[in-house]
Amino acid sequence: MNGDEDTSWSGIEAVGPRSIAAGQIGNAYTGDVLPAEALHAPGRVTAAPGTSNLPPAAFCLGREDELDWLRRILTSRHESAITQSGTLHGLGGIGKTTLALHYAHRHRGDYALIWWINASSPDEIETSLTNLTRTLVPDWSATTDRQAQLAWAMQWLAWHPGWLLVYDNVENPDDLTPYAGALHQGHHLATSRRATGWPDGAPTLTLGNLDPDDATSLLCRLVFKGTAPTPRQQAEARSLAAELGYFPLAIKQAGAYLAQNRAISPDSYRRRLDTKLAKTAHGTDTERTLTRIWNVTLHTLEKVDPRAVEVLYTAAWLAPDDIPHSLLTPPGTDPDDIAEAVGILAAYSMVTDTGTTLSIHRLVQTVLRSTQNADDTQLPCRLQGRDRAEQAVLRSLTPLPAQDASAEEQWDALTPHLVALAGTRQAEHDDSPLTSLYEIAGHRLHQQGHTARAIPLREATLAQYELALGDTHPNTLDSRNNLASSYSAAGDLGRAIPLYEATLAQYELALGDTHPNTLNGRNNLASSYYAAGDLRRAIPLYEATLAQYEQTLGDTHPSTLRCRNNLASSYESAGDLGRAIPLYEATLAQREQTLGDTHPDTLQSRSNLAYAYKAAGDLDRAIPLHEATLAQREQTLGDTHPDTLTSRNNLASSYSAAGDLDRAIPLYEATLAQREQTLGDTHPDTLNSRNNLAIAYHAAGHLRQAIPLLEATLAQYEQVLGDTHPDTLNGRINVAGAYTAAGNCDRAIPLLEATLAQCEQVLGDTHPHTLSGRINLAGACKAAGDLGRAIPLYEATLTQYEQTLGDTHPDTLTNRNNLAHAYKAAGDLGRAIPLYEATLTQYEQTLGDTHPDTLTNRNNLAHAYKAAGDLQRALPLYEATRAQYEQVLGDTHPHTLQCRNNLAGAYYATGDLRRAVSLLEATLAQCEQVLGDTHPHTLNSRINLAVVYHAAGHLRRAVSLLEATLAQCEQVLGDTHPHTVQCRNNLARARQ
């Protein structure tokens, strides 16, 4: 072995624990041998960024407040949040899952992991968590059992922070205890139909229905896809959304169905709602219809407490709100049993319980009323519920309560439930035991001024009379007349007029041509023509009926005088004040002689005459007469009688017409407070008071007060009177007008387009509200600078006014003036000036030389002369008009101040800066004193004065005044209002 290296092992030794020794070592690994499981320990495994099992994001419109609440709760040291339903806690379909899913997608980047858990049972929760293990450690989980996978997921969540677990559709809150109580490194979010059983102190969110605008927008997006809906389609969508209670799943279900079935309109779907709720579009989940979802809950309730299901089916036929527990408690039943049944329903979010009353969503009622039994041998549950509801109301009102305060309260409480029973009456169902109650309740509503709400009661009463007494029995005819009256009060003239016409024909046939009931029917028909704006039919019918009243009942019979008063009102509406005022005066004299000076009908005549004086611009006679009538009504009828409040409202209107807003506004405010207290917050008269007050705020330039009040009033009109009632439509026009005045044409124009479409559909093409909507739309287009659209609209509307109301009606003249104004704005003075001149001649001939409208037209003509550079005609006309304004309306009336401002502008145009500055300074001082420091007229005067200062070389005064005025314009009118823009431009020029 010579020459070879020594390969022996001598001298190599390993010393110490875990040491190794060798002659040559490449790689050495020492220590214990780890099992494979150690490589998958929960603490060592990290999730890839953005790991989740979220379903695709669902479309979620609105809900920003709710999303903000969730984020705030989950990030402010709370470990969990539970979402529940809105009014009916967690009712299936309210949008709990959609909201949770939207939150999870919105904040996906804020969490290390988001895991969606089906929480309908403990087993489903465990399955979702084992899927988390399979996602994070797929190889290891393939070799382990379910319990090991669940334990691994729990350990992983305990080790790692920054995750979100979403437990969807929790059936039992106790099912979450092993997880929410043990895991603290992330956020827990649960959705559930259950309103009770959550840990004390756990934050809960009451999820309401969609906002009406959001619901309408969602429905339009689903139905019309990327196509912009027409105004009429948008109006139909709004009505359908309201009928669906702004309920999210119902909106989505209807949207998908209508998108698929394009020949079916939203209005058609709404009218056949009870047959549509169980239907879905092809390709959608049939288990996600309202009917299927709520039937699952019903099956659960049947197992938990069958009595709860009986209570629910009974409530389905009553009014949805404020159902007394006592009404649902049959004789011989322990009230505690009913209380427990209601508690179960509330726990499953099928009702809302106050302890003494319950409420149920309208759509739940609709589904329950159309549900069929699986067993055809039994009377359907829905009909058993109907029978229980009828018996409950009959027990409560039979025998009829005594006429005292408690009885009135009992009728008030139960009338909504009678209305609900009458409104859901089926043709084959015998309602005869309830007919007398329907009739009494309908009469009470009429006496309270809620005639429109009596429609279902009067329809049911008429149907029973036709069946029991025949088609031409006097009671049947009176019932038919009453129903037509309710249709008219509801603004549903499309049903009122044909019914009045048919009833009148039957009165003539059964009772004769001059029977008092026949004459009354004729008078009512004329009144419905009048309400429809059809004066060409109303006036001749009133005239003929009056002649018959005079011949049959005599010249001074109360019915004769009433018809005479109505005829005078028609003349007034037709702009024929030359016939209206003398007839009012004659009727008043006859009522004073026949009925006495303080009879309610006499006071009504006096009030009407004062109103006609106001229409004629004769405020010197109108205001004292309104004041005298108010004093008499206060003395005779009392301070809070509805007629007294009407007088107070009319007097405030006259003060407003006189420009005396300092007296008008406080009087409107006081009248509103009294109507709220006396008649209630949603009585039609209360709503009209609120509308009038808002208009007065608008006239005073207080748009920040006017707009919210107009919007709130409109919402109440929609809720109380319905979406297409004439007062609702007029309220919508008023809101849009305020938007235009505030320079917010982007909101005004779409609202006016939709409202105009509704007016055309409901009221007809030439109804006064329709024409008003068209004028306001033209005005909004003009304010937006779209004269190409405004002028044809003004021209078309003027033609309709001429055709409908005649060539010299005040409204026709006003529209002619508006058209001339649009021509002037377009620079077309060749058409503007002749039209102004012709209109002025007609004003002078029709209304008189000093009527406010005549003066306004004269002022506008002077402005047009000035715009044409014809200052030789403009200046004298301005000066003459100012003198007339001062004489007729007073020195500080807004119209007087505006004319004075225009005259100063004419002085400025002629270079007479001395007189311009002097007049503008005086006018500004009066505007500040009379209208207030931030009224639009005051701000405009300030801008004009600054312009004249600039022209006169007083730059420091001009800049200082413009800077202060600009700040006020931005604060009061907004950044884009025309006055604000004009002020900003003037300031920029002054600083150059």
C-alpha cells in the first residue's frame, strides 16, 4: 500500500450530543426527523393575497348608509355585526345577503382572507369551514377526515389576523357561538331572518326597504338595460316600485321578468301583481321568488306553532299596520297564546310587534292571500284567514258603538281594516254582514275630508246593493253617485266621469228629469267636468242645471244657490271675471238674505268672492273681505274649524299676492300648525297648507327652506293620495319649479318630463296641470339655455291654451308673454316685440290697465325695447310702469322693486350713471329691508349696482361689493346658479 494515502479511521471521533464525525463531509443534517404534518401546521400556512370563496358581486343600489354602518362597527373594536331586516326584521328578500356580499367585495383589499359560510345549519357551517382547509392545504386535507379539517380551519383562524367570515342565512343564532366566541383575530358578519336570540350587546342593523328613487332606478336598469326609459316608462316604473313596497327581491324579480317579456309593461305587471309574484324569468333561480322564500318560513312556523300561522293568515286580510292583538284574539282564546304566536312571527321577521299591535309587509299579505293549500279537501288557509278577519271586525263593531269619544276612536282604529277587507273582496264572496259597516265607514271618511280613501268601501257597498236591491233602486243609485264622488276626490276622473254620466242617465230614467237627486247628479257631473278642466262641457251643464233648480226648487233654495256658486267658479276658472264676480256678488246677497249673515254657505260665498277679487288683481277689495270672512268664521265656527282654516289660508294667499310676505308666511305657518293639530299630518288640507307655505318660502327667495318642504310634501302626497293624483302631480311640478329657480335644471328637467308624461296619461293632454307641466318644462329648458327645445314647447302649449281656454284667458296671455320672453332670450327681437305689444293690448282689454299681470307685461315690453337699443321707447315705458306699480302694489312690492331695478339699467344704458347709481342704491336698500339680505332679487340688485360702480370708475367699491355678493350667492344659491355665475364673471372683469 506504499504511496497510497492512509484511509484508516483512527483519530476521528464525534463528541457531544447530536454531533457527527467523518473524514470528508459534503452536507450534514442533524436533529429530529419531522413528520410530514409539520409542514402543514396552521400557524405556518399563509393565505395568498385576496383569497376568498365569494360569489360574484350582486348589483346593490343605494345602501350607502348601511355599508358605512357595517364598516364603522367592524373596525371599531367590535368583533361581530348581525344584519337583520328593515321594518319586518330580516324578512326574506329584503337584501341582507346582497348587502353583506357588497360589503365583502368593496373591502376585499382590506382583508387577508374572506370566507363565505352557508350558515343555515351547524352542519353547513362545518362544511364551509372544511372547504377553507381544502383551499389552503389541499394535499394534506385529501388524506384527513372532516373533523381534522374543521379543527385545522379553527386553528388557522386563531393563528392569523385580518380575516372576514360571512355567515349567510343563520337560522339559529346559537349556531355561531363556537366560532364568534372563540375566534378573535378577524371580523364576523352574519345575515339572518331571526330578529331575536342574538348575544346581548351584539350590534345589529335594521335593514329597511330601498329608497324610492333607488328602487325606481334599479327597476329601470333591470327592465330597460342600457336604454334610457321614456318619461312615461319611468313614471310606470316608479308606480310599480311603490306597489312592490320598494322591496329589493321583488324589484329584481319584476325587473328580470319584464326584461324577458318586453310586451308586458310595468303598469300591466302592477295591475296583475297577485298573479306575477310567483313567476320568474327564464334562467333565474326559481327558488328565489318571494313566494318560495316565504313558503319555506311558513312550513317552519307550522312545525313551531300552528297558531302563529293562523294569526298570520288572519292579518293578511287586514290593514298592514297597527293590527291590535285584541282583534286577532278569538272569543275563548287566552290572550297570552296570541301574544306568544305573535312573538314567534316577530322572531322569524314575518311581522313587527309593538306588544299591543303588529304590522306586516304588504307583499307578505299579497302572497298569503293567493296561497293555495296542498290538500284540496280543506278550505284554503287564505279563506279561513279571511273568515277570521271578517268575524274579528264584526265582533268589534257589533252592536254599533255608542256615539261618544271612545266610539270615535274605535271607528278610527278599525276603519283601515274595513278598507282592507273591502279592497280585497272577491266577486264570489258574500260580504253582506259587513255592508252596513262599509257604508258607515265610507261616510265617516267623507265627513273627515278623506273621501278618496273610501273608494274600496263604496265599491264593496255598491256591489252588494246591486246584488241585493237591483241596478236602479234609489239606494243603488245613491251608492253609485257616492262612489263617483270618491273617484273624483282621488283625482281618478277617468272613472268618475263615466260613472257620473251613467248614474245621471239612470236617475233620469228612474226618478225623472227634475227630481232633486237627478239635479244633484247633474251638478256633480258638471263639477267633475270642471275638475277635469273641461270648462266647455262644465259651464253649459251648470247653466242648464241652474235653470232647472230655479224652476223646480225656487230661486233661493240652498241647492239652487250652491249651483249658482259653482257656475260662478267655472266662469272664474275660464278667466271670465266679468261674469264670475257679479254672479258671486248676487249669490252672496241671496245667501245673506235667505240663510243669514253667518251661515256657513254665506261665509263660503264671501270667501269665493274675495278670491275672485284677488284673481282680478283687486287686492284692495280682496284682502279686507278675506279678513272680515275670517273674523266671522272664527266667531261662528271656532278657531280651528276646517272652514276657518281655509279662510286663514286664503288670506295668506292674498297677502302673498300683494307682496306682503312678512304677513303671508307667518299666517301660512300658523295655519299649517293648526291643520296638523286639528286634521292630522296627512290630511289633504294639511298637505295643501304645507305646499302653500313652501311656495311662499320660494317667493321670498328662501329656497333652502322651500325645496326640502316641497320634497317632503310631495312624498306625503304620493303616500296619501297616490302617485298620479292631481295634487301629487302638481306637487311634483312645484318641486321641479323650485329646482329651476335654484339653477338646478339637471334635476328639474327629468322630473318635469316624467310628470308631464303622467299628466298626459292620467289627466289628458289639455288639463290645466298638463299645460302647467308643459310650461314649466319649457321654462326649465330656457333656464338651461336650450332655447331650441323651449321655444317649440312654448309655441305648442300656447296653441293648446288658445284652443282650450280661449284667446284672452289669463293663462293664455301668460303663456304668450312667456313665449315672447323666450324669443327675446334667443335674440329674436323681431318676433318678441310684436308679441309683447299684442299681448299687452289684450291684457289691458281683458284684465284692465293696472292689473299686476298687465304691469308685468308692460315691464317686459320695456325690457325688450331696451334690448333692441330703442331707449327712447324703453325709458318712458319703464317710468310709467314704475309709477303704476307704486300706485297699485305699493312702494316695496317685489314687482315694484324689480321694475325700479330695470329702470336703473335703462339709465345705465343711456350713460346716465348718476341716476342709475342713485336708483340702484335706493332699490338695494329697499330689497334688503323688505326681502332680506340674501333674497335673489337683493343679490341681483347688488350685482347690478357693482356693475354701475365699475362703469363709473369706482373699482374698489365694485370689487368689494362683488366679492361679498359672490360669497352670498355661493352660500345661498349654489355654485352654478345663474346669479352666481354672473357675479363671478363680473368680478373677474373688475379685477382685470
